[in-house]
Amino acid sequence: MKKISKKTGLQPGSLVYTGRKRSTRVKINLIQYSKEHFSEKVVSEIQHCVPSGESIMVNWIDIKALSDLQTIEMAGKLFDIHPLVLEDILNLEQRPKIEFSPKSLFVVLKMLSYNDKEDKSDMEQISIVVGKNYVITFQENEDDIFDGLRKRIKNNVGYIRNLEADYLAYSLMDTIVDYYYIMLEKIGQKIEELEEQLLSNPNSELLNRIYILKRETLLLRKSVWPLREVISKLERADSQLIHSTTLPFIRDLNDHTTIVVETVESYMEMNANLLELYLTTGNNKLNEVMKILTIISTIFIPLTFIVGIYGMNFENMPETRWKWGYFIILGIMALIGAGMIWFFRRKKWL
Amino acid sequence: MKKISKKTGLQPGSLVYTGRKRSTRVKINLIQYSKEHFSEKVVSEIQHCVPSGESIMVNWIDIKALSDLQTIEMAGKLFDIHPLVLEDILNLEQRPKIEFSPKSLFVVLKMLSYNDKEDKSDMEQISIVVGKNYVITFQENEDDIFDGLRKRIKNNVGYIRNLEADYLAYSLMDTIVDYYYIMLEKIGQKIEELEEQLLSNPNSELLNRIYILKRETLLLRKSVWPLREVISKLERADSQLIHSTTLPFIRDLNDHTTIVVETVESYMEMNANLLELYLTTGNNKLNEVMKILTIISTIFIPLTFIVGIYGMNFENMPETRWKWGYFIILGIMALIGAGMIWFFRRKKWL
Amino acid sequence: MKKISKKTGLQPGSLVYTGRKRSTRVKINLIQYSKEHFSEKVVSEIQHCVPSGESIMVNWIDIKALSDLQTIEMAGKLFDIHPLVLEDILNLEQRPKIEFSPKSLFVVLKMLSYNDKEDKSDMEQISIVVGKNYVITFQENEDDIFDGLRKRIKNNVGYIRNLEADYLAYSLMDTIVDYYYIMLEKIGQKIEELEEQLLSNPNSELLNRIYILKRETLLLRKSVWPLREVISKLERADSQLIHSTTLPFIRDLNDHTTIVVETVESYMEMNANLLELYLTTGNNKLNEVMKILTIISTIFIPLTFIVGIYGMNFENMPETRWKWGYFIILGIMALIGAGMIWFFRRKKWL
Amino acid sequence: MKKISKKTGLQPGSLVYTGRKRSTRVKINLIQYSKEHFSEKVVSEIQHCVPSGESIMVNWIDIKALSDLQTIEMAGKLFDIHPLVLEDILNLEQRPKIEFSPKSLFVVLKMLSYNDKEDKSDMEQISIVVGKNYVITFQENEDDIFDGLRKRIKNNVGYIRNLEADYLAYSLMDTIVDYYYIMLEKIGQKIEELEEQLLSNPNSELLNRIYILKRETLLLRKSVWPLREVISKLERADSQLIHSTTLPFIRDLNDHTTIVVETVESYMEMNANLLELYLTTGNNKLNEVMKILTIISTIFIPLTFIVGIYGMNFENMPETRWKWGYFIILGIMALIGAGMIWFFRRKKWL
Amino acid sequence: MKKISKKTGLQPGSLVYTGRKRSTRVKINLIQYSKEHFSEKVVSEIQHCVPSGESIMVNWIDIKALSDLQTIEMAGKLFDIHPLVLEDILNLEQRPKIEFSPKSLFVVLKMLSYNDKEDKSDMEQISIVVGKNYVITFQENEDDIFDGLRKRIKNNVGYIRNLEADYLAYSLMDTIVDYYYIMLEKIGQKIEELEEQLLSNPNSELLNRIYILKRETLLLRKSVWPLREVISKLERADSQLIHSTTLPFIRDLNDHTTIVVETVESYMEMNANLLELYLTTGNNKLNEVMKILTIISTIFIPLTFIVGIYGMNFENMPETRWKWGYFIILGIMALIGAGMIWFFRRKKWL
């Protein structure tokens, strides 16, 4: 939430980049393809990317590193993007959303990827503008998750070269949702590990891990619900930009998103169960500890009292002068101890 | 969730079998029947199963063990199944769903059966494609739960031979839901057992069993809610494939599914109650243990102090030289002990 | 849930009686009435009960003890009842439901009555088939709760003799809902009793009672929600069988059912509160116990250490040879004890 | 719930008064007013209150103490009130509800007033029947909360004398909702008091107060939700009885009711927070107590063991014969005690 | 809730100011602007602010400090504001709401600003009346958060000078929602701080802070949900006052409000997690304390018993006369102690 308050008091539609990395220049990558044709090039000026209206090529304009506000503003003018949409593209705290205009479609999503080195998830915002024969993607960082998709376009794998810009947009979203699955797998593995450890060897260090896991799932849930909203609005959309051939794919994507949402929800419950298990295990341990303390105390405190009696220095203590007094007392104490143990057995404490 | 990430980055509609068992060949079993006629045979090639459009026979094509991707793909071509549907058939992590196309109906469900030997539930995915005069079932494993249904067809029991493919599809789903009932019974029994043990003889081993039961019910719930969604979409469907004679049966099935969902929900609550009971019982035990410890300590600690006093080695301790000193002190201590017991009685601790 | 699995694998519409009591023969009681006329008789064969279509008499055919499957099947044929409805009548684990067909109306409800002897509730299933000029009731047991209603018909009390079969059906349901009120009263009384005991004299035996009460309320809730569903469907029904004069009564019944549902829900919350109160009271008790233990230990453990010092057998211990050594030590210990008590007072533990 | 079961088994529409106070006679108070005219009188017979259809005066017929069933029945006949509505008027356990008939409007509400003497809330049922030029109110008790309203009518304050019966009905409901505000204030004050005490000086007596407060809020909630339902049905009602000039007032009333509902809901959460706070404070106290016990025990138990060693009566114990043995041991014990204290400091227990 | 009960029993539409600060006079600030023109002045009488119907200037009439009821009443007459709306303006306990009339639009909102000095949030009510060419704002206090907006109007920054009164109203609401973000940031920071402290150095003082934070979030939530309701009603409104150019801005505002609501909800959950963490950490600490107590007691209590035995004064105790008796007993006790430690190691307590 920190970055968003930078914008307090500014007029609506002000372009403020709320991201951290400020490289000097945006990177623009342009892929153009049709059934027969494919080209990929790095473009220096956004002006060179505007497709002519009659072009039957699909243009994928991939803009990365968003700190160059002028280019973004120029893109807005060239592709007729509403200033508020431009503002959303630059505001990296944007909630996933979809917006329809007569000539284009605007989607903001969160990309999740799992950072194995630091054992945490990276979240990056991607904005997708879909027009008749172009798709513009705005990404925060330079590395992305779409290399597989680029290869599929280049090598003409599957339907993508035969279909239009809407299918490209779908493919982008499908890739993003696929990466949510990987996140879910990681979290699922962590839950299973924690569960196993809790049942075999619970210790207090697990509490922090459960807590962090819980928080991570909570944050995931926060981006997953609006994602689902976006996809299901897309499915029900009545936009000319989305062709009927793409619709079954979007329905399929919607199913995937539903699985993601339901899995996150069940993870939430599993996390709650983990904490419950942790607490109950802790309670059981305390009970066990208290039982041992009580058994030891209950056996020895009365016996210690008895030996205390015969440690008193009264001159007239007849028992101390009996020949077998010592052994009689030892015997009595053994009996008391045995009685106590029998009592605990009956109480099922031993 | 593990298997689904295999598919990350693949193009949509890629056929990837996510199951474990990879037998070399699919098994195809073909049952054809009409009012007068019945035949059952094992077919080697899926091509031989395609019914002619005018056939009045119902064809049940039962395909088991799905690792032979070529046959599945061929089935897709022969029966005009959308590639995304084929992908769903092979993806064993699919969420129960239903899809309508003009000529056919596609349902994915989870079959549950209780494995008595290992005392756990087996879950298997089944995909059902319903056409005008055929039903295709895709099953993961070779053994299934439909032997009773096959006998009913063979022996012409009930309505099945008089009705069409939609009624066969209904019968399959009805059998699946019936097996959910068995699962519910097993869980219900376990809950009752645990409850009885908790009330009579609670011990810490029950915690694991409650936890496992809770998890099992959670997973069951995850597959039961979409099941209900599927059946209720089927009930409200306005498809030419479903005849009005079959509709009351589907309504009945919907009722059964509602009972399953409500029972699962009430089991969820009962499980939560069990855990609560476990915790409270544990707390009560701790209280009892602490009370005993406190009673013993509170009685004997002051007495031990008194005997300690007379164990001191001061030269000038007048009481030690009194003739009845020892007995007076014993008496005083007996009084203190009795006073303590009276105090605990009044506090209702004894 | 136990009985329902008997039916697994059977064809839909199979008549299986899932009840316990298997008397040899069904009992059929026929009441016929109109404004001027009233007759009541025991009928041996269901065939004798079929009213002619033009009859203006209302026929109440009350069938009890359902183990005679042939009679049930015959009733199905005579009154044109769908096999699935017949199956529901015999399946005593049926969820309350309502079904409309052009010529008749089918309702399944649960009757609750409180068994004072065993201090528990009895649940019995009743199925009601309403036709143009007849009402058929199927009951599991021979004794029922409708004697008051029969008297009102016989003695021509209220509207019942002036109105038609739908009003009779309403009266049956109204009687059933009235008995829910009695159940609610009993549970309400139990909650109040438990509450009072928890606040005045909490003990561990109350836990079981709270738990049983919770479970009882949970089961009640499970049958109350579908009851409400049934009644509200009936209210909104657009059936020719329900006359406009009966509608305000059904609306009134709907209000009553809403009160039942809301009361059950508030009982659920009260039960949760009871458990919370129980737990907190238990915690308070533990705290008190621990405080006493701590006070006693903290006072006497240091004192016992001091007397231990002077019980040591060193040859050179100057204090032991002082004339007033013993009394000085006693005085020091008294001071320490008083200091401790002052400390506990300041901590508000005493 | 107790009173409602009196009516079990009676025919619907039976007039049974379920209230407690049975004064011999109803009190009827008749207020008639128009722009210019005002009169107030006590009427002995309900027959004298029926306004002529063309009268342009508004008649407020206020009937109190409902045990005189004949008068109620007569009112029903004179004003054409449905028997089921009459039954609801007499049944003081009625849920707040609204019912529309072509010629009149029937509302049941709960009046809450705070009884300062006994520090609890009083709940009374009021039924309002609104006709073209009359409003009938049925109240359980003789004293009510409408004196301010009567004065406003008499002294011609505000709109009331210029508007019609529907505005009078609105004014009655508005007064009732205003009294809910007072209840909310009282509960809010109690919550704040409890909170302050919990944070400054928690003690076990607060538990009962929290519990009673929780229950009170629960009961308030039970009557507040249906109240809101009633008011919002009234807002959306399309009745000829409600004039467009009154509609903004009813919308305003609806807003007030929403505030009441939301405040009750937030009180529910605050109550839950109070209990949580109570529990956590209790836990903290227990921890503190246990820490003191542990510190004392851990320091003195080993020391007591050491002094015990030198209290043994072995003949050959070299240390006891050393000249400085006693002082060496005292020194060692001082070191051990200091070490323990250092250890607790490091553990942050001291 | 305290202030609102002042109004109990008053007629609806009574003007009662429920705020605290009663300065003698309202302050009226009038800003008039169009594309070319801008003027700002302090007005003494509300009568001088009424714009002529044909004026194309936008008039922002900012009224502060509401205790001068006559001016408010006059404003009501001049701008044709319904008395109930006037009442809402003066009632500072009003719930955020929106009301449409043919000629104007009425919005009540809560302004939140964070008071850094006292480390708490200030809440102030603002009422906005939007007409064709005027916006009236009613504010409780004299200082506000709109200075940035005034500058933007004066310096002609952004769209505001080119658009009409509806855009001014939007800008006011946008500024208010921006300040909610700042509140959220503050709360988010506090949550993070508390979390860090809980994980590194938990202490009992944190409980109060968690509790206060929880309450603060609860109150924030109470004003945030109706805010969202207001904005989303505004978005869906079909009012002539809102031009199509302003609509995308309102949609954007709606998105922002959704983020606020979702963030508040996730803060609620994080707070609950914090408390859970606090409790669990406390429990862990108790367990650790108890373990240490138990270890110390369990080791030394039996040893103290043994030394007690040899402190008894029996005349016939053979061991005491053995030459190495003392050392043998010391050895035995060392073995017992070591055995205990080995036992605790195996139990993983050490």
C-alpha cells in the first residue's frame, strides 16, 4: 500500500510510475505474425509500432520497464488509450481488472512466479491492451514468463498463427494462470511438509512457518479473487474483439481460474487446520509435562514429609530408638509410593 | 496439484495424460442394446465403435486406461469432440464440470469408492460424452463400479432397455452418487466412533485421527460442491439430448446430490465439534491434574516446613526437650492437614 | 445415513423400505367429509379408497406402517404416483421436499415429537400426496400427532369442513410445524438450565450435556432448513390444487417456519456461547488453583530452605550456639512470610 | 418460546392471548384530527370508533391491554381484519412482519425501551393496522412511548396534521426506531465500560457481564433484522395507502433501520472482541503466575537439596568437620542463586 | 451513538446539530469558475451565493461549521433541499449515503485524516449537494483536505476547469478516497510493526496495541462498506446531472473504493492472525516455563527425598556407619540425576 499514497491529491489521470526499478529507457519488442509470416524486432520508438488499420498481421507490442513516462504517454495517444487506463498501467498497486471500450479491451493482471533462490513468490503487474489487430503488453520487469509462447508463435505450434489478436491475449492470460498453478503446487508442498513435521516432531519453530504460509496464502487469495472476476467478465463479454472460436478457450481458462480459487480457499482452511493442530499438539505436550510433574511431586512430597518427621531433634521420639524403626519406616514409605503408583495407574496417567 | 503443472506453458488443447498407471493399451468395451437386442464385446480399435447416425441401438463405449494418446485423439476425431474437452478427459486433476455442445454433452465427475483394505477412499475420474445414440465413458482404472448397471442392461431390469442414451448417462451418474453415500456412511461411522471414544476414554492418539478425518471431509467437500453444480446445471439444461422422460430421474438425482452436500457440510461441523470436544476434554484433564498437584503440595509443603524447624540443630530449642513435644507437634500437624482438607472441601475441589 | 446404502446399485424407482419396524400389514384409515357429512373407517384394501372423480367429499387416506410393499405399489398405480415418488415415500432417509405434478402434489416432511420418557426427540417421516379431492398420508409408525385434527374434522370446528383437500394438507403441515415449536421450547429450556448451572456451579459433567445439546440442535437445523424450503415453494407455487382461500394460511405457515428457522439459528449461537462460557469458567478455575499453589509454594519454599540450613550438621555453625539463635531465626522467617503476603496483596492475588 | 406452544393443535385463526397481564378490560383511546380539528377521548366500546368512509379526519384508535378477546374479535369484524391477522395481534411472540391487503396494511413490531431501574430492556409488541382514514394500534401494556407524538398532533407541530393516516403510521414506526437508538446507546456504553475495566483491572466477575451483554445483543439482533425487512418491504410497497409525500420519510426511516442493524452487527463483533480480550488477559495472568512459581522453585529447590545433603547423619562426612565448611557451602549456594537469577534475566523473565 | 439520541421523539425533519464545536457563525467560501474565469471569495450571507439558472460558471459553495441553524435552513430554502436531507446534513452520525432528486444529488461521506500528533485518526462528516451548476459542501470543521483541489482549480490544472459541477463533485470524492489510502497505509505499517515485534520479542503490552488496532480497523470497515455502496450507486445512477465524460472517472473511483474495501477486509484477517500469533506465542512461552519447572522439580525432588532419609535420627541406620556410605549415596544421587537428564533428552525436552 505504500506506493499508492504518492498519488494522493494529484488530479485523476496523472501518470505516476509507482514501481521501484527505474531503468533509463523502456524496451519495446514487436512481434508480427500471420498464417504465413513471422517477424520479431526490437523497436526504439513506439511510433514505429502502430499497425495500419487494414493490416491482417497480428502485432504484439511488448513494452517493458515502465519508468519512461513520455513513451507511455505517446503510446496512449497513438493507440487511443484513455488517460485513466494509462494511469492504471503505471500504478503497480492496481487491482486486477478488465475494461471494455468500443475499439479495445484493457486487462490488468498480476503475474506470479516462484523465486526458488529466495524461497518466495515474485509478483509482477502486467497490463494488456487488445485491439483489432494488435496486443500491447506493459510489464514492470524485463524478464518474463512468455518465452514458451513466443516459441510457439515462431514455430507455428498449435492454433495461434491461424487465429487473431484475441487468441494471443487469451494465450497470454492462459500462461499467467498456468504460473498460478506452480505457486499453488509450492504452497501445497509446504503445507504437506509442515503437516508431516507437526505430526512427527512438533516444535516451536514451526509456528513462524505456519504464520508466514498463512500470510502468503492470504495475499495470494487477494489477487486470485479479482483474477477470477476478470476472466468471468471476459467470458460473458459481448465484445466484437472476441471471436467465437476463442470463446471455448476462454471458458476453459475460466474453469482453470475456478480451480485456482477453490484450491486457494481449501489451502486457507488447511492452514487454519495446521495452526489448530499446532496449538492442540502444544496443549497435549503441556498436559504431558504437567502430568509428569504432578506424578513426581505427588509421590515424593508426602515421603519427604515423613523423612522430615524422623529428622526432627526431639529428645523423646520412641520410634527412633526401636531396633527396626528405620526399616519399618522405609517399608511404610515403599508402600505409600506403590499405592500412589497404583492410584495413577487407575487414573490412566501411567 | 502436482500433476497439473506438467502442462505449464503447453499450448491449450495439448493432450497430456496426467495419471499414474501407464498400461500399454487402452481397453475398449462396447455394449449395444435396444428394447429387444443386447450385445457386449471387447473392441480393439475405436474406429469399430462409431454407430451409424440412424441406429436406434444405444451404444455404450467404455474406454479404460487412458495412456494411449493416439486412441483418445482418434476418438476425438470420430465423435467430433473439441480438443479442449479431450484435454480435460486426460487431465485427471480436472474439476467436475459439464459442457454442452449442439450434438453432445460432456460431463467430468469424480468416482469415490471406499478401499476397505487400506481404510481410505479411492478417487477416480470419469468423463462421460453423451451423443444422440451413444455414451462414451473414459475411466482411469480398469476396475469400476458399474457391474450392477451392466447386469441390469443385460437382464433387462427396470426402464433402461426401453429408454435412450440420456437415461444410460443418468444411470452412470446415479451409480456414482450412490457410491458417495457409501463414503458418507463410512465417515459417519468414524465420527460416531471417535465421539464415543472421546466421551469415554479420551487420549492423545485421537487427535491425529480427528485431524485426518477433518482433512478427508475437506477433500470430499471439494469434489462434492462442483458435483452438485454439474447435476443442477444438467437439470436446468435445455438440451435436445435429454428427453422429458429422463427429467424426473435427473431431478431425483439432484435431490440425492443435495443430501450428499448437506451431509458433508454437517460432517464438517461435527468434525469441528469433535476437535472442540477433544480440546475441552484435554483442558478438563489438565485442570484435574493441577488440582491434585495443588492439593498435595498445599497440604504437605507447610507441614514439611514445620518438621524442618524441629530438624534444626540449635542448642537452645526448648520444645525439643519437652517430654511430649514430639507428640504435640504431630498433633498440630494433623490439625493443619485436616484444616486444609476442610478448606478444599469447601472450595469443592475434593 | 446407514440405511440409505442398502439401495446402492439398485435401479432408480426400486421400492425398498428403509425403516426398522416391520409389522405384517399396513393400516389404512379412511376419513371422508364434506360440509354436511363425516365418516371414518378402517379399510383393509387400498382399492376401496379410490374416490370417484366427481365426488365432492374430501378423502383422507392415512396409511401407516409401510413395510407392505405390495399395498404401496398398488396405491401408486391407483393414484397415479410416479415410481420415484413411491421410492421416496419408502425411503425414510428422504430430505424434506415438495414435488408438483399436473394432478397432484407430493410433500415429504419430518415429524418431530419430544419423547419425555427417554428425554430425547423422536423423528418420523411423513409423505403427503394431495389430489383434487383426496389427501394420502404415509406414516412410518402407528401413533401420530393428528388426533386433534381428526377431532376438529369430526366435530366441525373451524373452517376445515367447509374447505377442500388443500386445506386438509395445510392443516397437517401446520400441526407438524406446531410440534417443532414444542421441540424448540424443550431445547430452549435446556439451554437456560445449562446456562444457570454454568454461572452458579460449573462442573465437568456439563460438557457432555452441552455437546449433546449442540448435536441435537445441529440435527434439528438439518431438517428445519429444507422444511422452510418446502413451505416457501408451496407458497410460491402456482398449482391449481391450491385455492386462493388457503393461500393466507400457507403464508401464515411460512411465517411460523421462519420463526422456527431463526430460533434454531439463535440456539446454535447460544450453544456456542455456552461452550465458550464453559471453557472460560474452566480457565478461570485453573487460574485460581494455580494462584493458590503459587502462593503456598512461594511462601514456604524459601522458608524450608532456611530451616534446612540450620539442620546441617557442620561442626562449626556459630548461630546454632547463640542463646537466642532459634528465636531470631523464627522471627526472620515470620518477617519473610509476612513480606511475601504483603507482596501478594499488592499484586492483588489475595 | 414458552407461550407459543399453548396454541399447539388449535385450529389456525384461533384467538389466544399469549401475554401475561390480564386486566379485566381493554382501554380504547381515540384521537381524531384534521388540519383544523383535534379531539381525544376514551371510548368504552370499539363500535363507537368506526369512522365513516367519507370522513376526512384521521382516526387513531389505540387499543391497550389485549386480554379482552371479544373486543378484539369485534374490532376484527368492524375493520374487516383477517382472522389470521387477529391471531397474530394476540400472539405476543410474533416475529415483526408486514402484510398488505387491498384496503389495509398490517404491521407487527417490537417496541424496545430501556428500564433504568432494573438495568434491563423491556420488549413489548405493537400491531398497527392502517386503513384509508384510520390507524389502529394494539399494545400489550398500558404505558407507551407515544406521548411525544400525541403532543405533536395536539399542538400541530410539524407536518402531521396536514398529512394522512399513512404519515401517522410512519410517525409511530419512527418513534419505535428512535427508541432502538437509545437501546444501542446503552449497550454501547456498557461495551465501553467493560473494555475500560478489562484493560485496567480485569477480574473474573467481568465474564458474567460480558456473557449477559452478548446474549442481550443476540436477542436485540433477532428483532432488528426482521424490523429492517419490514421497513424495506414498506419502502418498496406499491400500496394505494401510502402517498408519495410520505415516501421520503419512509426512505429516511429505512436508513435509520440500516444504521440500527449495522450498529448491532458491530456490537456483536465488539462483544466477541471483549471475550477474546478477557481470555487473553486471563492467559497472560496465568503465565505471570507460573513464571513466579517457576522462578522461586527453580532457585530454591536445588539449594534445599544441598542443605539436605549436609543434614545427613553419616559418620564420615569430611566437609562437616572443616573449620570453614559451613561458610563455604553458604557461599556456594549464594553463587548458585545468583547464577539462577542471571539465567532468568537473560531469558527476560525478570 | 451518543449524540443521535438527542433527537429521540422529535418530529422528522427537525434540524438538530449533533456536532461538538459551536462557533458563533458559519463560514461560507464561494469559488466560481469556468474555462476562462476564476474567482474565490468569502461570503457573509448564503443568499448571495445562489447562481442564476443560466449561469455557465460552476459555483462551489463551501459551508463550514454547521452550528448556525438559520443559515442551514435558509440554504435549504434557497437550493430547494428536502427537510430530511437538511436533517441528515446536521446529523453528524449519519451513515454515508446518496440520494437522488430530479434537480439535485445529495451525498454524505466520512472524511478520514490521520492525526500524526495524537497517533489516531480523525473522522469528519461532509455532505455534498450537487446541482446543475453548483456544488454545496457542508463540513463540520474549518480545516479540510481540499486545498490541493482548490489550487488545481485556480491554476487550471487538468480537466477540472473544462468540465462541469459533476466533475467537481467527483474530484471532492476522489480526494476523500485518496485520504482513505493514507489511513490504510498507517494501519498497514502498524500491522507490520506489531508482526515484527511479535515474532522477535513478544510481550504483554502488545496485546493492548493489537486490540486497539482491531477496533480501529472495525470502525474503519463500518464507514468503508457504505462508502462503496454510495460510489457504486453513483456509478449505476441514471441522472441527468452526471455527464458521460465524468462516468469513466466515477468508474475509476469505484475501483479505488473496491481496493479500499478489500484492503480493510484483509487487514481484518491480518489482525485476527496477529492475535492468534500473540496467543500461540504466549502458550509456547508457558510451555517452556512449565518444562523448566518440571525438569528442575523432577530431578531434585527425588534427590531431596534421599538426603532426607539419611537425615533421619534413627539409632539403628547401618549405612550411616559405613566408612564410604556418604560417598556411595552421593554417587547414587549423581546416577539418578544423570538418568533423569538422559530421560529428558530422549523426550526432547532438553
